[in-house]
Amino acid sequence: MATFNKFDSFVEAVAEKVHNLGSDTLKIALTNSAPIASNTQLSNITQIANGNGYTTGGAAVTITSSAQTSGTYKLIGNDLVFTASGSMGPFRYAVLYNDTATNDELIGWWDYGSSLTLGASETFTVDLDNVGGILTIA
């Protein structure tokens, strides 16, 4: 499983009410260019080409739970599956961002270790960890 990495600006954006993780539209975009922790918005990310199963801007995450227990907040969502209709990629990183926020503020990314290219009808699943959560804040 790829490790989640947060963008530095996410911490400030949470404190300044940019994100309402439980109700905003969160999306995952794919890129083959390494994100930098200091990136702040989706326009800082070079996405893979539109088409063949990928739409510029990525795909929406379905949030199933947004709650805290004993002072630890956990965001849980369903896995997100991309299905290629032709050659899709290459990509190495899946980037989580807030599509509701004014500037499509970035939240975090997963590094899959090497570039992937999908052939027609192949799928790629972003495992959003239904137990541990997409992210936790303590």
C-alpha cells in the first residue's frame, strides 16, 4: 500500500476553515510528476493527459465517515477505481485535493513507487483504507 503524504499547506488550510472534509467534494488526480510538499493548489500539479478513462481534474471520492473519537479525527472513504478505455498514463502519484475550495487546495498524495500505464479495460485502485482512514488528525 502506498503511503499518504500531506501537503504542508493542508495544516494551515484546516485551521483557516478552507476544508470541510466531511462535506466538501474531494477528488483524486493522477500525475507522473512528483508532488512537492510546498505545493498548495491543483494548478501546481501536472496531471496526466485527458482521455482514455481519465478526466482532467480526476475523480470524486465518496466519503463514508468523517468523525472524531477521543480527540482523533478520521476521514474514511470508498476506494476509487480508474478504468482505462485506451492507454492511460503513465502516472506514479495520486493527489487528493478539495474541489469545493476556491483554489482546489491540495491535501495529500500517494507515491506508488514507479510509473504505471494502463491498457484498455485495465483498472487502477486507489486504496483509501476503510479501517485506518484516508487521513487522521490528532
